[in-house]
Amino acid sequence: MTLKQLRAFLAVAQTRSFAQASERLHLSQPALSLTIKALEESLGGRLLSRTTRSVTLTPEGESLEPLARQLLADWDNAEEMLRQRFTLQLGKVSVAAMPSFAGNPLPATLKVFRGRYPQVNVTVHDVIHEQVIEMVRNRRVELGIAFEPDAPDGLAFDALYTDRFVAVLPPDSALAGRPWLSWAELLEEDFIALQRPSTVRLLLERHLAAHGERLPIAFESHQLATIGRMVASGLGVSVVPSLCIRQMRELGARCVALHEPVIERRLGLLTLADHELSTAAQALRGVLLESIDAHRLGDPS
């Protein structure tokens, strides 16, 4: 059966007239008759009983009528649903983002996206760097936001900006008023670190080890918000990506640029290299790429 045949059969079944069905379908009566005949031949029997005065359904035709109505309704609904998804009148997209990004610049970006595409649902997975990569690779999400992976292995990376790590200090610290600090000065203080396997923690440890230093860890936490509160309470100092500056300030801590060494890493969008994004995911990717202000995010002052 073809859609054309089903539509022809249903038009005749509903009107009980080849003439009226022809007008509805904008087909000539001979063309309509051939279409019905082809349907009957493909199924192996008559569906309509036609005389000079009337058209009736055979028992098989009566069985087909509700099925044809449902099939065509489902087809039309599927067409409309896909049309709405392609025009972003409907749809959904999932994104996985590191907590430092999910809790800071992402909400403002999602507000822009929502303003443009209010009918598209967005699911945000707030997970650590390693889980972001895993979720993209396993196709649990279409978009990931994380640091540039050391080994892409089938992933495409679109850089949003290069993030520089900054010191987080108690508001009454003598170091808080400085324009910048060296790592040597910072490491004289008790350090509050993200728990492993945090990529930020591992990255800092690797860079410091290369300079013969290590973190003087006094406290650990899995959440950046907890670290910010602990620092603001005077329990120690910490280091976070610069995109967390606003969050740290809101929690009562101060942020100062770090030098000697400067530690930075590119952050961006992760997608599967061989997988085409849905229309909704393409739209969100576009908004993310255009709305990130690298200079604003990277300024610790």
C-alpha cells in the first residue's frame, strides 16, 4: 500500500462517491479508479462495490477503513512533528556541562536560547569533566561543555575560550588586595581543594609537580559552592577556573590573578565527530558559540 492509495480509498469510503472523492483529491475519476484498482490488486481482493448508483464497502473494505484513517493520521502527525522540530517550534536537546560552567555562564546562555526558541526543551546534566566526555561518547547527550580532552578519540572540540585559573581568598586576607599573586605565596596558606577525580584538581597537581610544588591540602570538597563558602569563612585558600569568579564573589570570597606559573586550559564544546546534530542541538551550539564573552570571563579583576 502507498499513501496515495490509502488517501484515495479513504476519500471514496468517506464520501461513498468517486465523483466527490475526485474533487477532494484533485484527481480525475479515471486516475482515481486506477489508484483504487492498484490497491485492490496489491491486497488481493475488492475493497469497494461500485454500481451506477452507489458505492459501498466490502467487508474487507470496512475492516480497512478505520486502519487507513489511523495510519494516515499517524503519518500526518509524524510529518507535522518533524516539521516543527526542523523549524524549532518543537524539540529537545540534552547538554552535559562541568559544574563550573553549568553554574556560571550557562544560565545566561540558556536564557538567550529560550528567548529565541521557547518551545525547545533543554536538559542540563551538571557532571564532572570525565562524565561529560563519557556522556557525549555514549550519545546520552548531543553537546558537552568541558576542557579540551588530551585524547579526542572520535570527539570534535570547538573552543569557546581559554580559561585561566585564579586564586580564591578570604575577604580579610592580606593577599586579597593584591593585583596578582605567585603560586609560591599562595601555597604558604592552607589549601581547600576539589576532591579527586576532579579534572581541575588533577590539572593543578600536574602543573605544580612540574615546578617541584604540591598542594598543601587542609580541606577537600566535591562542590565549588562549598569551597567558596569555606574560603569566605577563613578556612583557607583555593584555586578555581576564572569562569567561577562571579560565583566566588557572591559567596563572599575574593579572586586574584595567579602567576609564576600561569595555568590555563581551553574550554569548549564537545560533540561526536561522525554524528550530525539535531536541529535543536545545532541551534544551542550556535547560541553558545556566539554568546560567550572570553574577555569578560577571563578577567579576574
